[in-house]
Amino acid sequence: MLDPTIRWKDRKDLSLLNSKHPRVDAADKVTGRARFSHDMRLPGMVYARLVMIPASRATIEKLDLSQALATPGVVLAEPAEEDKTEVRYLGDDAVVAIICGVSPEAAQDGVRAVQIEWTPADNMLISEEQITEPDAPKINRRGNLRESGEKGDVDETNKALAAADVRVSATYSVPVQHHLCLETHGCVVDYNGGNEATVYASTQAVSGNPGSFARHLGLKSSQVRVVCQNMGGGFGAKFGIGLEGALACRAARQLERPVHLMLDRKAEFLMSGNRSGSRQKMSAGASKDGRIVALDVEAHKFGGTSGGSLPTPPYMYLVEEAHAKIFTVHQALDGNRAMRAPGHPQASFAMESMVDELAYGIGMDPLEFRIKNLSDATHHRQLRRAAKEIGWDLHPNRTQPGSKPLQSNQRPEGSPAAPPGDHWREGIGFGVAHWGGGGHGGAKCEVRIDPDGSVTSSCAVQDLGTGSRTYVGTIVAEELGLGLNAVKARIGDSALPPGVASGGSVTTGSVAPAVQHAALLAREALEKVLEPVLGALPGDYTFEAGRVFVTDAPAKSLSWQEACALLGRDPLVVLGDRKGELSEGGAHGTQAVRVAVNTRTGQIKVLDMVGIQSQGLVLNRLAVKSQINGGMVGALSYALFEQRVIDADFGNSLTANMEDYKIAGTKDIPRMRPLIDDEDERPTVSGMAECTGVPGAGAIANAVFNACGARVRQLPLTPDRVLEALKDS
């Protein structure tokens, strides 16, 4: 084996990687040919629906399923849990029954026929006031409000605060956010009795879930195959099989026929987890020369029954003395799950807002203030580039908020302008982010070269829409000198060599090195076959444009088909695994945003977003730019629209539908400019998707202040909050 070859090619030698090309599955997805778990239709299949109590806490007085079972087309009506008498929280625990019918309509008829009586609790344990009452029942055995972390010296921080030239105290709040996957949670369990089953699941962990499904089917892990060919969103919510997966398995085992259980939209809102909310009370101080000298934080995380997520402030910035105490607030609600950079958007919004407030407090350019208080030169470079792209050098309000409409010469040529009228103000804001994304072990990849010249690259990794299927084939094609679509990629099947769970932006850093290693092994093995024919030793060949050349004697060559024909009757098959030297953590991102604010109505219109991202070696430039755009759209939606609303008195969700839970639509999307930081010349790959959605909300809030002086410290940035902030400015 040629150990020195365990590396990526130099960028100058790449023909496919670090280029812009469409995803191999793009046509299938836009034409509807792509199959998702929800699309599976199997002989004898039944459809399952869940019955839920719409309250966070309740006592179940009666559950009668007899009429449901007697409903035409219903084949199963069972309690979700035997002898269940109490609902403890709004979410999985509120599911009381499963109904299966021969059609979706029959199952829904069965749900309507269920007779259930329940009594709501006196205290729904939703609000912080409710859960901290002296006699409030404990949601968590350690208490409903508990300290979950402290860092730094409070006395030294207070001394530094007292000595600061400028001090700012403020509270920043963000609401709970839903994942809002277009394809809901669930699966189709293909089981007809016997010793094997196939599960078509919308999952971020194809290789990791056979055992979980097997336990509920009464089978061994080796007897269960999990398939996820395509996936309609995950964002961190779809690692495990969930209650819905367990109930689907139970029903299939009992009926010995396939069961289709995909959550309806309401159940998706209530059961699929969420991004936790937070409230961060901050006091910070800065010196006149632009140093952040002190930061004291008391933060509350709102994670439902679970702990929530929030990195310890000061997050990414340099602070001479910092103290932070974090509390977990337990509520009788579905617990949070990982969601694109867990806790980081919350921390970023608060810290980016505070940094801005300090900069304006000392009369310093917030761009230069950031550069002074960030240690990483990559952020310095990205901030200056973002500022240039957004037109910061032409902007008149660099040290104080605006009070007049901008003139055409105060924005870059071609930059979108505010709507007409003297009541619109334009502003610019910034935010930065960092993410690990380095990957971990466990991923493997098989490369098969057949005598007819066909090549297959196989790994059980799933594609969440980030382009995994494309690079599993493209990496091999690059190494073997073949065309873009010359290598067939097989993914999304637990019967293939194992992938990794897709979370924390580790997929690229875990799987791509395994694919590259397999490609190198395949190349080396083929070179050994070529040696008796072309006379060169392994390592002395060039693979290019569908031919194989002796590097020092290019006249000695074979076409790809001729080379593969030398294999005889048997294919060449190799198995590669992840090599750590091919990946490295450390994705950096910066966003700059231009907004227009209507000072009469409070309306915010985002005009322009610039996102710059670094990640080392880029596998597909088009996919990376798509990820940056997606992150910016998500941040915009988080900043301006999204919030879960729970009725504290009745314990039910008021936003468990796509009408009341507002997200950004096509008309809300501004001009977006995704940029790749090519000055990051690291010869390794890294995941980067998490990083793209972190800084945007803070950048938008900062742009609003820069436009008109309205400092809104609570998301979403609604018109009424803007108007209220304008009154206080």
C-alpha cells in the first residue's frame, strides 16, 4: 500500500472537486421521481395515525377504542401505553393511542371514533412563574429551575465592570424554534412475520438505527435493514426512531403486515423536538480604545423536559474578565433536540447584539470593534471582505444609527435600495461564526470496478439534502480520472458499508475521507493489474480523461475500458475507511446584512445578505453555496418570523400548523451572495453547514439598529417591537 498517497490532490490538479456542478439527484428531485419514505407503497400495507391529548398535563379518565376498532377499514386500535392514566408533558407523552387502517382515510375515521375523557391539571407548568411556585410538581427530579453551569470569577468580573469606560446592561431573548422538516418524522416498516424486516425511515442515522428498530420488532440487529434513499429535512431532529418508530414496529409485529406511520403536521409540531429558547441577562464593559474588559451573564435555557442548549458566553469574543451562570428551565413540553449548531444561534444573537451596543457606546465602528476583539485572523479577513461586498465603506452610519434616508451614492452600484418614501432607513449589520465539523471514525466505503468499466462507490451515509450522494461518486471519479457521472453512488442503506450519523456537520469530514481512501486503494489495485501490461510500478501512472498513462512515458496508455478489461471475469473490490489526516475541523463564517426599516410601521425588509464561508478543500462549490444560502434564509426566518406560542392556561400549542407558525416565504428572500473563502488553503475537508445559520439573526438585529436606532433585544424582530424600540431610542 502506498501510504504517501493518502492525501487529496493538490487543488491545481483537480478536475471535478472544488468545481461547480449539479447534484446527481437534482433532476429526480425536481421532477418528482425521487422516492421518500412517505412515498413507499407496499402490498398489504396499512396506515397508522396517533391520538393525542391537546394539553401539557392531564388525567385520563376514560379511553374507549371499541368504536374505533369497529370503524370500517380499521384493523388495529390500541393504547400507546397500557394503563396510562396521566399526561405529563405536551409531546410524546400526550400520545394515548395508535389507529391503523387500510387507507389514510380509514385510519383518520378511526381516530375520530375514539372516545376519550380527560381532565386538565390545575397547573400546566408552562411558564417560568408556574414552574417555580413553591408547591409546583417537579418535572425534573432535580428541580424545575436548576443551575447547570458556572464559569469565571464573579468578583473579578464586577471589578472590571466597575472600571470600564462604557457599560451596557441588557437582556436578550429568543423563542423556541421548530425544525419544520418538509417531510415529517416517521417510517414505513415492511414486516410480514418471519426473521427479517426492512424499514424505510426518514432518518439522519441509517447505520445507527437497525438495532433500535430490531428491539421493537423482536429481531436481531442483523435482521433489520434501514433504507433512506432521500430525505425531506432533518436539521438534527431525526437521529433516533422516536415514539412513532417504536409504535410502527409494534403494529407491524402484531399485524404481520407493512405499516406506514408518518406524523401529520400537527403531531410533527408537537412531537419532533425543537431548538430551545433562551433569555440572557448581560452586563458588559468596554474601554475607550475598544477592548471588551468585562462580561457578566445570567442565562436561562428553555428546553421543555430536557436541558436545552447554550454555549457559555462570551461565545467567540475576547473578554478580559468574564463570568457566566446558566440555568436550565424545565417545562411540561416536548424536549429540545439538536438543531443546526445547537445553542449557537441563541448565543450568537445575544453576543453579537451586545458587541454592537458596546461599539456604539464608545463611538467606534462596529466592524473595527469586532476585529479588535476577535483573535482569529480568518474572521478579520472575512469581516473586511463582507464589509466591502455590502458597501460598508460608502455607508454614512458607521459609528451611530441613521436618521435620514440613504442617497444612491451611499450604497454600492447595483445594491437593492429601500422602497420609496422618506420613512425608510437603511442599515448594515455584521455577525461571525465558527464550527468544528472535523468528523470522526467509523465510516467506510466500498469501491467496485467491473471488467466492463463500470464503477460503483457505496456507503450507508444518508443525504439530508447537503450533497452526500454527489460527492460519494465524484471523489472516486476524480481519483480515477473519469467523468462527472461515471461513478454510480450507492448510499442510504444500512446493508452497505457503514456511514455515520449526520449531525454537527461531521458527515463530510467522516465520509469523504473514507471515500477518498477507497478510491486510492482502488487505483493502487488497478495499477498492480496494469503493471505486467504497461510495465510501470504502482504509483507511476496518471489517470486522466478516461485513460491511464504511464506518467514518464505517456505513449504507453490504455483507455479506461481497456484497463478494466484486464480484470478478466472478476470485479475489483476494495474497502476504505476514514483516514483522519484527510479531514480537519474548523469552519469559519461571516455574514453582513443590509436592511430597510419603515419608521412609521416598524416593517423590516432585508435587502441584501452576504455570507462568506471557509472549510478547507471544497468538494462541490455549487453545493457549498447552496448551504450558505440555506443558512442565511434560515437565519432570516429565525430573526423575523419564527416563534412557538403555548397557551399557559390550557397547555396547548397555538402555533402547531403552517398557518400560525410563520416562516420566511419567497417574497421575504433578499438578494443573497454566498462566497467561498478561497484564502483558506488547508488541504483537508471539513463540514460547514452548521456554521452558515449562526450569525444571521444577530447581524439583522444589528442592521435594524444601524438603520434607525431601534435596538430590539427579543426575537422575532416584529414590527410592534421595532416601533416600541423606536419610542425608547
